[in-house]
Amino acid sequence: MAPGKLQLPIALDAMGGDNAPACVLRGAEMALIRHPGIRFLLFGNRYILEPLLVGIPVLKGASTIVHTEAVIAGDDKPSIAVRRGRGSSMWLSIESVKEGQSCAIVSAGNTGALMAMSKLILRTLPGISRPAIAALFPTLRGECVMLDLGANVESDADDLYRFAIMGDAFARAVLGLSRPRIGLLNVGSEELKGRDEVKAAAQLLKASAADLNFHGFVEGNDIAEGTVDVVVTDGFTGNVALKTAEGAARLIRTYLKEAFASSPIAKAGGLLAAGALGAVKDKLDDRKRNGAMFLGLNGIAVKSHGGADAYSFCNAISVAVELVAHHINTRITEEITLTGQLQLPSAPLDAIEGEPD
Amino acid sequence: MAPGKLQLPIALDAMGGDNAPACVLRGAEMALIRHPGIRFLLFGNRYILEPLLVGIPVLKGASTIVHTEAVIAGDDKPSIAVRRGRGSSMWLSIESVKEGQSCAIVSAGNTGALMAMSKLILRTLPGISRPAIAALFPTLRGECVMLDLGANVESDADDLYRFAIMGDAFARAVLGLSRPRIGLLNVGSEELKGRDEVKAAAQLLKASAADLNFHGFVEGNDIAEGTVDVVVTDGFTGNVALKTAEGAARLIRTYLKEAFASSPIAKAGGLLAAGALGAVKDKLDDRKRNGAMFLGLNGIAVKSHGGADAYSFCNAISVAVELVAHHINTRITEEITLTGQLQLPSAPLDAIEGEPD
């Protein structure tokens, strides 16, 4: 968003996350420098927040505290959080989006609770029955958007099709791409052409009246390769893929640390290459890509990592600002409307895609 | 396998793979040093193989060529390969296992064709309806077995349960573990407890009469963490997870290469740390873990990477030798028999696992 005089109100669940409220406030302070047009509604305990704000006068001047003492704990079950958490900082901050007091809500709190509350309070956009979680993934060419990362465990062809529209809008807003390439995650064995719902979703995307740049199927290795800008998959596969990649990256980091500590010569080598290795670390720094959106809801809800530090939380706020500035939900709704009459054919799948062999 | 006087015949599809037959033969030569008790049935064109064997007298002395000129190409469709490839090196080598002329078959050829032919010729073990592809994955604690990596695109609870038994037997044979810890791959969001079939498979594993060390659910990051020794999942998720991790590893390798080439000082650092970095490269070397088994078939069929070099192909032969030596299929059949009466309850899933909330 271009800096300006806009007063863009963002709701922050000031009490959510492992390092709340300190990192939430410090992150908000950093975001103010990046986006001078925003102001904050801080939901949380004023007796904790006010003393902290004394040390951050710039933020204090751009914020309004909405007091509540109720907080959703990190281990609260979503169903219980929804039932008993109505006055909590998380609930009230989401509600402020629904009431039009803020343009977006950012929370580092309990993911399941945030998802459940957001769905309940904001409801889904017209034509969307299942929201999806979208986030960025590093690639050889830059970054790509991947969704769904776990909002659903099963998705049919129609869901996947709508995820593609939502991911496209997300990539336009956050990555600034004009026609993001969209890929459907599938398996590539010659024998198996993938799951029926994935094949049917490909047919829907090919036939779509929406303005989508559909590349076709991609495989797991294509994600980091940067073959496409938007990787569409169901929430089970997406969640496993994301976490498997994180685990693999951690494994390699551990090996490298051990290697550079293994001898005085290796240590010296590590010191000489420290600058270059720092650049690698920076590229792989998850904090840069913090901020997953719950796409498909009637309002912008961004989830920060629970363990986010100030810099990381600031980036989640930036995601929210970009999504607001690019009117992501307007774009999604327009594209869904364009495809209004498109329905998943009820004919058997064989009839949709007759494999020649 | 302990070296000895055993004459363990292994069938090799000498013409399968990008580097066949040269790397197949060189790999076989290396395997002979490692396992002096084996001998080879080499299926392929004698006019190509015989001149090559002249230069490898040790292998020549331990091999019998079974001549055929027909070869399955890397891009042949499995269905076509099965119909038209009856006299091919791949077909005949698999058939030699069925006929009892060899104890196992190793091929670096077309994966889909190998799977389809192996299923057709060898058939599945009693009590197994779906075979699975199993392979090793590096972890912080060593290695783990992951399956299914793409033999199926959908799996029900019963399939997953049988994959666990097969993976357990594979880990005992190839990793030499006495009671491998088994994990079911799932998503960990607080709200979502995963797919119904995964939850039902967990119930089957908990109730099983087989000798299984069931750990419970694991998430994607647990794979590289080494939380369990056997990671059980459906072939779609397993294939995507494996390839996503490979892609992430390639991304990091590329970043590191660029970093060490970015300045003279970084280059010098890389040279100093070369030994230590070589150790990391070695740990991540996929060639060490080459050799995926098609588990659940009435015979041992091992798939080497198509691009395998001699060392890599030798490791695939070693996997076959270990599986033969440990009578993997006897173990699988015994465990399946133990669970003979265990059937997936036909009651609705809610009745199987009543979530308290």
C-alpha cells in the first residue's frame, strides 16, 4: 500500500501468541513505519497494554485499546473457545471486522480457535462453502502461494476449483503478479493420473470463464522449483507437504551446523563464508513469509505464527494491509460470479475425462 | 546378509533405466563384492551385454544372460507395456521370480510399467489387496521407512493398517530394528483431527493382535525429525510429501552453491569447510537410499531410480538382498494371519472414535 493519509484500521488480537503482547506491540510499531496510513485497534487487557504503550509513544498515538480480560489459550479446543470465548480478545477483534470498525484482523493466537471463530463471525463469501488457509513458500524463482494448508481435511473438485480462484487473488495481492500461474498438486507416476477430484478440478479450471492462468498438474518437487505461482491442493496434503518441507529444511540446517562445528578448519571456513551463509539463512527465513490468510471469509483474517517475534508479526500485518489494499475479497467475489453457472458435472468421472488408455 | 556359499540368484532388468546397461552391470559388480553369495540372471540383449561383460570378468563368472531384444521404454504407458511387453527384459526378469529361478528382481526401468507388470505376474500376498511402495527417508536420528509413496492414490483404513504391517517388516529387514516405531501421518491442527480413514486406521492399529509398536499420529515435520521409524500414509500424500521434501532440499542446495560462489572470501570459506560439507552431502546423498520395494506382492521387486549410477544401483541390489535374507514376505504373511479376524468395523466412524468434544 502506498503510504498516505488513509486511516486504515487494523484489529490486533494483542493477547494471542507465545510472545504476546510484547511482540504484538513491537511488531505493530514496525508496521506503522512501513505503512504510515494504518492505525490499530488493540484488543486486550488495558492494565497490561497501557504500561507497555508508554514506552512506544508512536504506536500509542496510532492505537485504541479495546479492553477485555478474557484470553483464548493456545491449547483451548476450538469448539470450547467458540462457546466460551465470546468476550475474548480474539473474538472481539474478529467481530470488529464484521462490524466495519476495522478492515482486517491479525492474531498470533490458537489457529483452530481463530479459524472456528472467524468462520462463525465473518461467514463465508457468496459462492464459497469452504474457506482455505493460504501462505507463501520459498521457491527457486521467488515465492509461491500454497493452499489449502489445513482448513479442511477433504476437498472435492469444486472446492479445489474455488481454492484456485482464491489463491490467484492472493498471489495478485501479496506477490503483485498480474496473471499468476496456477498448478494443481498431483502425483506423477505414469500409471496413476491422480485422484478423481483433482482430475475433475483440472477440467473445471480448463473450462472456467474466470480470468485464470491454469498451468495444469504439478508435483511435490515443483513447489520449491517455482514451476507455478499458486499451488492448489486439499488441506490434508497441503498441511503434510508444508510441514514435511519444514522438517527437511530443519534437518539440513542441523547437518550444516554440525558440519561447521566439526573441526577448527570447518569453523574457520564457516566464519569466512558467514556473510554468504547469512544470505541463505535470510532467504529461508520463515519470518519473512509470516502471515497466513483464512481465504474465503467475508472479511480479512490473518494468522501469524504463534511464536512470532516483532519482525515476524510486522510481516503478518503487512500481509493484511496488502490484502485490504488490493481488495482481495472483491476480486474473489467477482471471479466466483463469473463462474456462477459453472457446476461440477454430475456425470461419472470417466465421462468427464475419458482416458484414451 | 552374511557372506557365504549361498547361491542367491537375483534377476536384473539389465536394459532398464537411463544408464542401462552400463550402470546396471557396474552396480552388479559392486554388489558382488558386498554380497559374495549372490549371482545374477541378467535379462537383456546378449549382443550388447556380452561385450560389456568381457571387461568385468568377476561379474561374468557370476552371471547368466537371458537373451531378449524387447525393452520397455521409459515413457511407455503401463497399460501398453503390460499388453505388449511380454517378452521384454522387465517382464522376463519379474517372471523369473515367479518361476523360482530368482529370489528378487531389481529394475531401474519405467516405474509404472514395473508396478503394473509386477502386480500382474507376482500377484499380491494373501490378505493384501493393495501393494505399496516403500523407501527410506533421512532423519535426524538416522533413517525411516515411508510408505505408500504412490502405488495407490486412495487408501482406506484397512489398507493403511496393512501398510503398517508391511512397513514394519521392511524396517526390520532393511534398518535392522527389532521393534520399529510406527506412526500414521496426519494433520495436527487443533480443530481437525484428520481424515476418517486415518482415525479408523489408528483404531485398527491400537486393537491389533500383530506385534506392532504403534506410536500414534505424526505430522509432516516428524518425518525428518525421526519421531518414528515407519511413516504410514496413502500413496497420494506420501508421493507429494517425498517430492516436496526433495524439492526443498534442492532449493537449499542451490542457495548454498550460489552463496559459496558469491565472493572470493565465501569461496575460500567453502574450500576450508569442504570436508565437513562433503559429510553433509554424503548424509543427504539419495543414492545411499536407492531401492524402493513394491511391498505386498508375492515376490520381491525392487525399483531403482531411473537415473541411478553404479553405486546407486548397487544399493538397490543390497535392499533386495536384505529383504530376501530377512524373509520379508514370510513376516508380512505371518502378521497378516495374526490379524486374520480383524476387520474394519462396519459401524459409522463416530461410533469408533467418539470425540468427547
